[in-house]
Amino acid sequence: MGSIGIFGGTFDPVHFGHLITAQSLFEQRNLGKIIFIPCNISPHKTDRYSCDSKHRVEMLRLALEKHPHFEIDDYEIKKGDVSFSLDTIVHLSKIYSDLELIIGYDNLLVFDKWFKPDEILSLAKLVVMKRISDEQTSARNKYFDYAEIVNTPTIEISSTTIRERVKENKPVDFMVPESVEKYIRENGIYR
């Protein structure tokens, strides 16, 4: 089995951008699988409300059910409190020996401000998703030297836009899997 990719996020809701990017990384990195980690409270978004974690986990389950190389681990939700990547990586390193932490290019720019970034790198390879639309910037930190930068598809879908469209009773069927849209509508999420 290849390395295990760790793909964390709020996933509020999960959308095709997440799934297409994950599939691209799975293939390019020749990963054994990718584990999606829905966060409880993002340390970078402590002021933002997310829909109930049970809904975010269920939407992920629905989106991933036909993809055997994608899994969900709700460790951060069960742990509670603010979700730090290091805690999750320590947890997963007890199960898997070869981990790759998948982050966006925007997160690499501020990786030096993450909780104990050097400890993260001692346990996992840092894999950075870079889209054509990511602006070239001269801003760098020492973690650029440790990052494996992978070009990924540019999919301009945002969870914020999806939530707004649902609130306005507009369709989201080309943004999320059909099963996820059905779940959102049936459970009155984002209304």
C-alpha cells in the first residue's frame, strides 16, 4: 500500500472541488488511500459557525461511499475542542507508518503559524495543492523547502457559495454530489 493522505477541512459541505482535487492527488501521489478528516473547530476559523458535525460527517459519508480509496476519520470531532493537525497526525501515526499531510497553497504561506509545524513534519510529509489560479508571491517561509508541491485542478466551487445558494433556494446540483444535495434539502441545512 502507498502512503496515506490526510485531507482535513471543515467540509461544510463537501463539494466536487474537494473530490476532484482528492482524486487528482490520489493518482499523482500514488497513495494507498486518502482519509478525510472533518475538523471540530478549525484553529484558523474559531469565529465561524459550522453546521452540526453529524451533518458534515454524513454528507462526507454520502459523497465518498462509492470511492473505496477515500475514507473518513471523525477523530477530531470525537476529540472535541479546537482541531490541531498535530494531534490528528499523532493519532494516525499509531496506525500508519507513512503519512502525507495534504494542505492548500494558501496554508503553506502561513504554515509557520500552525501549531508545532516542525513536529508535524517529523511525522508526515507535507504535500501542497497548487492550482494555476494560486497567485505567484514572493512570500516564503522555511516550510517551502519541505513541501512537495503538486499541481491540482482549479475547481472554482466554494462551500460558502453553496451555503448561500441553498439559503436562497437556488440549485447546487453541479456543485455537490446528488446524494449530498438531497441530504441538505431533506434536513433543512443552511436554511
